[in-house]
Amino acid sequence: MKKTFLLLATVALFSCEPGVKKNKVAPPEKIDPKILVSCSGIGQVMLSDTHKSLEDKFPGEVEDHENTLNGVYTTVWEGSSKEVKVYWKEKQAPFKTIKYIQADMPGSPYMTVDSVKLGESLRDLVKINGSISIKFVNISQTDPGLIKSFNGGNIEKKTPCFTGVLEQSQLKTVHKDELNAFRKEKEVNSYDPLLNRIEFELVAMRVASK
């Protein structure tokens, strides 16, 4: 009995000793700034950049493209998985003001602080958003799939300048009358029951200047 008491006393002494460290939960790993999508930009391409600063930062990696429906744009690292598209507010050179930056290449490494990345299903995006619905432009409209609002959810709170483009990835059994009625809606909320049978995924990530 005496030996048992001494053993318990010794254990208690060491557990109360101020120098003994307790196990701590490891903090979450920080995302590499080179792949982070934030309100500063996408990776190393910043919303504050000009055409000249891009050429200075990425010599030989900057390519210009003709005017499109979304305006004139410039690519950095064209053709690679880390390609970034820069859309300008100006219609002609010199290009000094970025309208938005977009990443949309398969295998793109970029992600937001809450790990939103290309290929996310709409269902998973809603979960990341705190189970709050997401509003986007219907696929039958101009700018199809463009996310219009995260409705005050987690994604919007953490990266308020972030948006993206959704694309239909799978269509389950849907009657044509249901589908036609659905496509007449200009904007869709992710809680629409029909979206249980029409699946979407994130195919482009954007950050826009204010």
C-alpha cells in the first residue's frame, strides 16, 4: 500500500511540474503565397500589376491576346497548369488597370485560404460556404455559370473579391419540360431541387478589383 501511494504521488508530481509540456494541436498549414487566391491576386500575379510590371516580373512568360467578349487579356505562363489570365479595363495599350484575374487550366494549383480549388463540385462549394446557398447565372444566359453571390457565407467572408465560373458536369434523368423551365431562369440558387439531378463544378476562379 505504501509503495502504491509513493507511485501515485510521483505521477502527480510530474503531471503538475510547470516545465513539462502538454501536447498541442498543430496549427493549420499556411497556403504557399505562390498558389494563394486572395484579394491581392492569384499567386504571384497581383491586381495592382500593370502590363509593364508583369513583363518585368515574368520576362518571356507574358502573351497578349486580341479583344474577346470579356475584353483584351494577357496570359502569364501560357499553356501550363499555372497559367493565369489577366483581363484589362483598358481597350488598348498601354494596359495599366486590371479588371480581373482568372485561373482556369486543368491541374491548376491555385486555391483560396479555405482551400477552394478548380474542380470543386457545387455541392462541396456549398459545404465550404458554411452550408449557405450560392447564386449563379444560369447556363442558358450570357456569362453562363458565373457565380453572382455566396450569400454572405464563409467563402465571401474570407475572400470577398472572389468569384468563379460553374459548368454543368453531369445531367441525370430530367424531363425536358423541367429542364426548359429551369433554363428560363436567369439566375439560380444552389438550393433549387432540380440541382439534385444536375451537377456543376468550378471550372474557373476569379478575383476582381473593386
